[in-house]
Amino acid sequence: MIPSMRSLTAEEYVEAFKSFLDHSTEHQCMDEFNKEQMPNIVVGITRLCHCMSHKAEHASLLLGDFLAGADLKMIRILQAVHPGVFIDNEIVEPNPQHVAAYKELVNQAPDLQNVSFIWHQLTSLEYEQQVKEKGTHKKFDFIHMIQMLYRVEDIPNTIKFFHSCLDHHGKLLIIILSDSSGWASLWKKYRDCLPATDSGHYITSSGITDVLQRLGVEHRVYEFPSGWDITECFIEGDAVGGRMMDFLTGTKNFLGTAPPALRRRLQEALCQPECSSTRDGRVIFNNNLSMIVVES
């Protein structure tokens, strides 16, 4: 008897997500953004507040899917652009494995002495509720949301709340899948190929910019190309391909539990030119990203 389809647990998601990162250029894409745009973005963060030690300080809030390496690179850019400034850094992340891995990365980074870290093992909604209950509305110079709005219950109100957490001249960075990505085409044209177990919001950059326009806030959008080699998804019995399909569908053992017709429809959809291209015999899924910089 074939087991029923079910959503990934938090631990299973970590494993599937790692397979995605190992075979995509997601990190390289963000590195290009950091190199080309981040210095100019954070140079405009001009608030300098003095703490008890009389040191200048920046406050940053990081929300998002587990990309601790990207977080630390952004912190180092802040340090380079604003030398000598102490960075008060807070992280909101509900997955305990992600929190533990982030802490380990920090422990292995001796160049971060001028950075403090506070971890909130919470969802963004839980963090928002906690802030409102305590009545303390801390202001931040820089907030980023990396690939996290897909799992937020109320996207407009979440953006509105965290935008309200920006200090004067602060920046909110939202990294989300581009409308030009294969994900956008998959979600629009082939949604019936995706199992009901994937409870995420199918949202890309235009959905976010629509919210920002309704809020009346100034923003800029930067597009960066990214690819994901999904060739193993089409190799029968391949373990890596199985984990990729689990990540893509949000389903545990999708290839082993999905009805054969559903599995075939999804694999066919993934091969469509609006989703993927073929390079040197490899199937490369379009994973283009939009970096949306929102002004305070």
C-alpha cells in the first residue's frame, strides 16, 4: 500500500532545502547582489545612536529562510561601510536547527567582535505579537526578509508592521522569487500539478510590489539571475532528485507517495521552456530573484 502524501516536517524541510542550495546558484546570486548593490544601499543608513559605552551603533533585524551565511556577509558589508560601528543584530527564525546552525557559524567567525546577536526562535507573527504585547517598538536601521514571505499568513500586514520598525533613513530588504522565474510560471500555469500538502503562498515580486504601492512606500527592485540544476528529478530512484522534488512540492517523499499521473504532470511541467532550459544535457530551472529595497 502506497503511503499517503504529507507535508514536510521542520527537520525534513532542512534536509530538502540543503539539497536545493547545493544544486542552485541562490547563494552566488545573493553574493552578486551584495557586491554590486549592498554597499550603496547601506551607506544611506545614517542613524548613529550612542549607547552607554559612547560607541556608535546600528541595529539590524534579520528574518528569513535559513541563509545565515548571507546574513553574515551583509553584516560584514555594514561593518566595511560603517567602520567602528557596533552592530546590534537580532534574528527571527522559528526552526531550532537553523538557529543552532547560525550560532555555530557565529562562533566560528572571529571577525564579528563588534556585533551582538540576539536570537528569537519565533515566527515573524509571534515576534510581532510579542513586540505589541510588551509595548516596546524597537527601531532598526536595516531589516531583511530573505525568501520568507511564502510562509507568512498575512503578507500585507507583516510588511506594514516590519516597515514600521524602521528608523529614520532605515532600509527594508525583501528577497523574493522574480516574476521571470520558473516558479512564477509553475504556480500560474501548472498549479494543478502541485500537491495540496504545500501550504505556502504562491507569491512573486509583483505581489510584493503591489502591497508596497498600496502602502505608499518608496521602493526599488533589482533583478538577479539564478538557476537550479534539477536534472536528478528525472532520474528514477535518485535520492538527490527525490529531495529536490520534496523541496519543490513541500511534500515528504513526493516521488514515492504522489499518484503516478500527478508525478508525470509535474515532471512534464518542469521541462517546459517557461520553467527550465537545457544546458549541456542538464535541466536548469529558472530561479531568478528580485531584491526589493524599501525606504523608511
